[in-house]
Amino acid sequence: MASSRNLNRFWEWGRKIICVGRNYTDHAKELKNAVPTEPVLFLKPPSAYVTEGSSIMVPFYSHNLHHEVELGVVIGKGGTAIPQNAAMDHVAGYALCLDMTARDVQDECKTKGLPWTLAKAFNTSCPVSEFIPKEKIADPGNVKVWLKVNGQLRQEGNTSQMIFSIPFLISYISEIITLEEGDLILTGTPKGVSSVQVHDELQAGIEGIVSMKFRVDRPQ
């Protein structure tokens, strides 16, 4: 796919990160949320991106930071109201991503009926792997993702467990928010989210395709 910009480094210039919450039934249940009948969407700014070699920083106002491992979809061709049957033509590739969540802050926001911005959009809240070209993942609806903390397996799931498929999400999102080249869609996390501490090492991977490592730190 011809591109005016280097999609291999989408995090340097992509304009938005659109995240899908509660897209795995077991994860919705573990947080005692209702299983959604339509996608739950929220946004992260591009300043949330962090790549290997840099640390995930715990926001100063949080004491319960959670990991959520997800398959990310990198948009290669923009569009509005994209039909489901054409949705995959708009995908350039993928990335393994973490949706880092200040769970204590999110719980407080939910109680007060406030937006999740403080819980989800802080700096370093979106660690990403290297770009994975589209042809490396034959079926994005059947991808096994995993995450370990200090070598201990915490999350393991398959995108086949997603409530809403990638073509459906692309179509649904693009009806509301025009998708642009370099945008990233986070497709939701399987069960097993849990708290991380300063100095923890997070390792995540897609079987046989990509893996990444991040340390957790706190601003001095």
C-alpha cells in the first residue's frame, strides 16, 4: 500500500488512538461491567505512545495502574462510513499494544459519571510494538496475545473471543469518527488484567510474530 508517510513509525505522526472497551465478555465480567451491545469507545492522544527502550510511567495521581494487552489495528487508508465488506482494505497492518489504565481513577470516574480521560489518556498509557505488516497476520480474528509480569503469565487470550470483529469496529467507528492514515484502533483486552508496581517488567507477545518488553517507573 503506497503511503505518503512511513507507516512503520505510525506512532510518530498518527493523529489519534481510538480504543474499544469491554470487547471480551470475560474481561467485562471481571470488572463487573455489563457485556456491551454496541462498542464502548474512548480516545487516547498521540502523546500516549511509548515504544521499547522507554518506560511506562505511573501517573502521579494513581496508585493502581493496570495492564491491558490488545491487538492494535493500524489504518493505512482513511475513510468515513466504511462498509464492513471493505473495511480490511483500509488496514495497513497491526501492532501489539498495551492500554495502561489508572484503575483507581477509572473507578472513581465511573462512580461520578465522569469521562475516563485521566484514567486512560496520560503520557505513556499506550505502549506499542514495532509495526506488523498486514500480510504477517493472515486472520486478525484468530490471534493469540499474551502478557507476563516479571515472567509470570497474567493475560492470555485470542481475538476470536472478541464481541465485535475488526471489520465491524472499523465500520462502526468510521460512521462517527473519520479514520485517517496512521490512526490506531485498540480492539479490547482479554481477561486477566491486574495491577503493576514500579520496577515491574512487562513482557507481551503475539505467538510467533512479535514480542516487546517495558519497565514500569514513576516520575521523580
